[in-house]
Amino acid sequence: MNRIPISVDGCKRLEKELEELIKERPAIIQAIKEAREEGDLRENAGYDAARERQGMLEARINYIESRMIRFEVIDIDTLQSDKIVFGATVTLLDLETDETKVYTLLGPDEADHTKGTISLESPVGRALLGKQEGDEISVQVPRGRVDYEIVSVEYRGSAGLKN
């Protein structure tokens, strides 16, 4: 079974989400019951909406539960390395556009590029693993091949993450 890396904060967020989803179950069951009492289920929009919500809720609960047993929780506040590993904050220079990007490498369940975090399983994340400051990488992304220089590698811990 492959382990899935996740930060302590990321794990806590998913545990909280799971707890809230489980608390939602009774309300959805009640909504389905009330919609059933209205009669004909073939043309009952309330029933259909409640069943759809129940399906989405159960799918998310199952997804989180199936992932949690595989989590390898890593305290990114304790990490230090001269190489890029999970939890590293990396400054990249696009060699074609001279644009600078800063990413923190996290697991797939907590990566959010809008917050400056990417999955270590993404094309850029995979290319960065094991590299160090001054190295160059070439990555195939949807817009084509992009060449980056690694300007800096830092370990800021959870305080360096945007919430």
C-alpha cells in the first residue's frame, strides 16, 4: 500500500471536514424522509436533490476515509534539507519568461496552487524532488515544455503556508 504524505495541518483539516460531513448525515436522511412523504417520487425535486446530496456526501466521506488509512503525517515544522523534499518552499525562475514562481510541495490532498502549494505528484513537483538550489529542470505542462532554474529552497514550516 502506497503511503500518502500529508502535513499535520492538512491531516487536521481533513479530519475536521470528515467530522462535519458525518454530522450532516442525519439532516440529509431527514430531508429524504420528508420528501418521500410528499408522495410521487418520479416528479419530486426535493427528493432528487436530497438523494443527490446524500450521494455526494457519502462519496466524499468514503474518499477521505480511504485516504486517511494511507496517510503518512509529516511535521513540516521540523524539516531541513539542502535537497527538495516534501514541505520545501521553492522559488523557481522560468528561463523563457523570467517570471518567478514560489511553491511549497505538499501531498495531493492539500495542494492548492491558488495558495502557492503544489502536489509533489504533479509534473513540477516530481521534477523538483531531490533537486537543489541552482539546478535546472524541464517540465512538460499543458502549455508545453517549461524550463526552470531553482533559485532557492527553504523550509518555512506551517507558518509559511497561506491559509
